[in-house]
Amino acid sequence: MTVTIRPAGQGDILAVADLIEEIERFYGSVDIQPVGERRTQTEQALFGFPPLASALLVEDDNGDIVGLAAYSFLWPAAGATHSLFLKELYVRETLRQQGVGTRLMAELRTIAAARPGCSRVEWMTDRSNPIARSFYKSLGFEEFEGKIVYRVDTATV
């Protein structure tokens, strides 16, 4: 199957919102946000002013969205540079192990390299996700042991 990797556009909002539900279910969530809320938040995140994130989409031969790489730029990184932070990399199971994830990672590195002042690409994965860890290792990326991630819900702030 041939796939196209391209930036998300306004016409992709519903498809991306649907894919986000699939991602949530993949990670075991059963409390799924209603599609209307997901659609609104997707539109605001990708196309609001200012946009909160960018996304590369994987489109199959049928025009279906079957993968996603969602990212943002973070500052500061090394010194006063910034980094491309990959928040989510997801490829539908039927297309895994066909080089799609590898192509997404390469495209992200190209985007980062083309942006003046961007010094690196960063991302996280769960320690309990051996498939993702193996994928990144197969691309030659080493795990960084130096960070501990903290999270607090805004409702508790």
C-alpha cells in the first residue's frame, strides 16, 4: 500500500479527531471524549491563533487518515535554541512494520533541521511500551535516562 505523508489541513479536522479516539483506545482509555469536543479541541490546537501544535498525517490510497505525528516547538532547548517535541506518533496497526513510522521520523527531522534555531528533536515513550522502545532503538536512537516526567491535571491546580 502506498501512503502519503503531509501536513494536516483544515479539511482533516474530523479525521484527526477520529484518529485521536483510536489512539486513546490503543492506550487503553475507556472514557472517550465526545466527538464534538474532540473536533473543537483538534481545530483549536492545530488552527487556532496561535496554533498549539502541528501534525503530519499519513493518508492511504483511499484517502483515509491512518497515522499521525503531532508536534510542537519548545523553547529553550540547548542554550537559547528550541526543539521540535514529538508528542504523539501513531500508525494504524494494519500499516505497522512497513516503514511508515520510519518515514514520519525522517520527515520530523527534516522539519526540525529546516527551522532556524532548532537544535534537536525530542520525544518520550512509556517504559512499559516495548514495541515503541524497540522501534526507536531500531532507528539508532538511544534512551535518555536523565528526566523524570511530572503531570498535574488543571482541575486540581
